[in-house]
Amino acid sequence: MNVLAQLKQAFHSALQGMVADPTPYLELIRPSQDAKFGDYQANCAMPLAKELGQKPRDIAQGIVERLDVSQWCDTPEIAGPGFINLRLRDEWIAQALGTVFADAQLGIVPTAEPKTVVVDYSSPNVAKPMHVGHIRSTVIGDSISRVLRFLGHRVVSDNHLGDWGTQFGMIIYGYKHFRNDEAYQVAPVAELARLYRLVRAVIDYHAAVLGVPAQEAALAKLVEQRTVAEQLAASTDAAEAKKGAADLKRLGSRIEASEEGLRATREKIALTEDSPEALARAQAHPNIATSVLDETAALHAGDAENRKLWEEFLPYCREDIQRVYKRLNIEFDEELGESFYQPWLGEVVEEFQAKGLARESDGAQCVFLDGFDTPMIIRKRDGAFLYATTDLATIRYRMKQWQPDAILYVVDHRQGEHFHKLFAAARAWGYDHVDLRHVAFGTVMGSDGRPFKTRDGDTVGLEGLLDRAVEKARSVVDENLEKSKDLVFSGEERQRIANVVGIGSLKYADLSQNRASDYTFSYDKMLELKGNTAPYLLYPYARVNGIFAKGDIDTEAFRATTPTISLDTPEERQLALKLLQFENALLDVTVDYLPNLLANYLYDLTSSFGQFYEKCKVLEAETETAKQTRLALCDVMRRTVRQGLELLGIEVVERM
Ligand code: ARG
């Protein structure tokens, strides 16, 4: 059901003859922010007036005279400088709601122009535990895939695993030097994770020790500059004093950050030096960073031992992340990791050379691109290929395999430069008809306004995060169930609810934010029962189930009826209108790949339901028609929320 599209069509006809290309003006027809301006508002008269050199109100008048929306709307009204306000007819809304009610697809028809879209998301570097940073790519990419698919597009979801990088050099090194055979036999995944952390710690320790002098020098320099600024600030010359004060302010925060950094480095050093065992290990492996690179290089060069270890480790690493995906209810069509593309990397570089797109610089093969200060390196001086080379080979493979119209990369915004270059290189290579898109997202922040870390400064592990969310959800569930006397839940059912609520809240907290911004992580906030949270959206669903149960109404039987619908209160009308906007919300998501637009829609919808439920009795409605109308509203709301949440990758609970 897409009434907005129909209204736009009507405007298109009306504008034809007034302007050469009506299309851009159609974007100015939108749902009204305020009910007193009708349900939809068209703001196209103002820019059109400018273009045609006439008065906006006259233009609006001209449009209205040519506009035929009588099928859907009351007579359009012109307001203010030239807004055209459209109010849908109540009978039309009622009839449209009836159509949606009767359709298992909620009135949504698959797109007439299906596209093929490859969605590259999650894509963690395996062999190290997944951390909080992976949650965003995973849930955002999953939701985008679901929405596109639901609208009738062909989606290939591909988990571009980092299964060929330095982290394997790290566990190979760890395995050769630090492994505990018994532990490896019993629980290989856990042992590999331990080895990864251990090697990481030794590398970090040496880097920290090496880094201290430079950090100290930088801090000393800032302190020196502060002394100068202090003198300047004390100057009798007003302009100088002002500059001094500004410098002081700027330096103050830089000094703070620098001290903080130094403190963190010293803490990292202490972590090793406080443990005789860790210190001995670090001292015994002074060149670990280089050795790890050597192990990685040997793997890439086909060294038999390292290759064998890699083949042995990889299934364990995959198993490890599968556990997380299972808990998150995520599945991929493809999981072609970086290693998959290794056989073609040499070829790709040769092709770039042959086409004159790459040339040697300082021994490396570089692609020089217009508009970039630095080239994209595709083969290092020592012959090694890079992340970018693999990404080029991946594009070639995907184009050949699936002929996509678009490839979406749901990846941290910090890789923006990489993707800009990659896309430019791909276009130069000849892939200029595919929409290559970096669907970037911001950082997960802690409540202190810094990137979310554990207390000792480590990144937060994803599994622990999930456990904690479920645990917290369980206590919220328990607390609320104590209050409601009439519902009895077994411990098992409580745990199931806690699972859905915990994981759902975690996903929703992320998806309800505009992906481009950083977002602040808070268990308490995401589990709140009020506000834009998953529990707030889950309640109305369970509540409607409760209404049907209480009224002893069989859902399937009711759905087979044709209820009489008459919208007689503003709350009923508002809820119905919102329900009819579901398809628009989904289409909005696909414009810039913003799942938060769907989340916001669901939030608005459940808020409208809240207002409706407060004002309108359902089972004890005044008339039979009112009862049927309200049950239909409740049911369509329940189905829309369920479907909408499913498209966000979130499950519902039948009662809570
Ligand atoms: N493995 C990479 C990382 O963890 C992300 C890969 C994203 N996808 C891609 N085709 N480059 O940073």
C-alpha cells in the first residue's frame, strides 16, 4: 500500500505542462508533521514559483485546479505562502485498511524493477574473538538485506571474512611457541583465542615500551607551549591576551588527551611487568612483531607447515563465529573469505599493469587515481598483495558471478578512504555500471564519551556483550513479572523472553540510530520500557495477543472474516493512517540504506497504538462495528510490528 506513490503520480500529471520535468518536485510531497496540515503536504509551489517567476499561491492554485486526487483525498487546501495540504478521506483509509487486513503481505507488492544487490557485511577478521565493533556491521547489513529481499530484490549476502591476514601469523606464532597441547585437544577454539590474546599482549607491550619516549616528548612540548601561552594570556595587549587565552584552551584539552594516552600506555606496560611470567615471556620474545609478519609472509608464500596449520585452524575459527551468528539469528548466502581470492591476485595486478592503470613506484605497484593525494598500492615491494588487491579481485568475481546492480559495503567509516580509492580504481578498470556503495557507520561509544572499552582498556568481546544483555533483560523481565499477578511464567519461558528481549534490545539500540553517527552504548537505556527501545515495541504486540486471548477470539478465524471498518475517533484514524505507511517506510530505508527509518516508523506506529489503546476500548467497544474496527486495527498493528521487527532481525515474544 503506497498512497504516497499514487499522490505523486497525480501531481506528476498535474505538473506536466507547467514545468518541463516534474520529477524533482515530487520529492516535496511528504507526510505532514502536524495533523492540522492534513495527512500529506506538498511544498512544490514555492520553488516552482521561483523558477516560473510567479506568486507561489497562484502556482499552488494552478496545481490544485489541475490536480485530481479525489479518489483518495478531500478537496486540497492551500495554506500559508503556498503549501498544498491533502487530507485522506476517512472512507478511503477504512477501505485501504481492509485491503491490508485481508492480505498476508500487508498490501506490499514486490517491486516491478527487481535489482541484484550484493551486501558485504559483518566480515570480521577471524582467529581473533569478535568484539563490539562487529555488532554494527552485522546487524545493519542484515537488516538492509532483509528489507531489500522483502521488497522483491535479489540479494546476495556475503560475509567477506578476513581469513588470510596477520592474525593468522599471530596464532601460528603462538601455536609454535606458547601452545598448551592438552587445552588445544579439549577446546581448540578457546586455546587459539588464548594464543591470540597472549601474542597480542606481547606485541602491545613491546610497542608500548618503544612508544613511551615519543609520547613523553610530545607531552613535554605541549607543556612548553602552554608556558608560552600563559605569558601571552597575561599580556596587557588585548589582542595578544585573547590569542593566549584561546591557545590555553586548545592546549589544555590536548595536554589532557596526551596525558591520558601516556597513562594508558603505562598501564599497558604495567599489565605485563606486574606479572613475572608475562614479563619473562615478553623478554624472551623481543622480536615478536617481525616474527609474526614473517610467519604471515611464509603462509602467503605457500610454506607447507604454516599452510597446514592455517587449514587446521580455519574451521575452528569459523565455528567460533558461527556460534555468535546463531545467537544473533544471522545467516549468509556466501562466506567467501579473503583467502578465496588469493589465486587471482597476481592476475589482477598484471591486468592493471597491462591496461596502464598501475605502475611501479619505489618497487611497489601503485594505482594513481585522480583526486587522491596518495596512490592505491596493490603489490608491495616485497611482492605481498594487500587488502585492496583482494577487494579488486572480489569485485571482479562478484560481477562475473552475479552481475549485481549494486554492491554495498557495510563497513566502519574509518575505511572511507580505502573504499573511495577502491571504487575509483574499479571504475577505471571498467566496472562503471555498478553502484558501489560504502554504507559507513560510526563508532560504538561508552558512557564516558570514548570508544566503548572494558575497564582495563580492552575492546569488549561480543559474546560477553550478548550474555550481559540477556542477563540484564532477565532481571527486567523478572522484576516486571513480579508485578503482574495474573500471568504465570515458568523459569524456562522467562529465560526465552529474556533472550529475545536482550538480543533484540541490543540490535534495536544500534539500528534505531542513524548509522552514520557514533552511538552510545548503554544496557540500561536499551532495556527501558519507555522511549525508543525494543521492549517498548514488543509490548503492544504481546498486549494485542492478550486482548485476543481475553476476548476468546481465535486469530486465524478472525483473519478469515471481513470486518466492518469505520474510523470514528481521531486515534483510530491516526493509527490506521500510520499502518498504511509501512511500505513507504521500507522504501525510505532503501534510498540511503538507513534501517533507522524503519525503526523510527515502528516507534511512531507503536506510539500511535498507545494513544489509541488509551482512548478506545476494544473488547468492550460501544458498538459491534467499533469492536470489529478496533480488533482489525490491533491485528494489523501486531502483524506490521512483527514484520517490521523481523526486517530489523528482531524476534517477538507472544506474551510478556
Ligand atoms: N575484515 C575487514 C575488517 O575487519 C572488513 C572487510 C570489509 N569488506 C571488504 N570487502 N573490504 O576491517
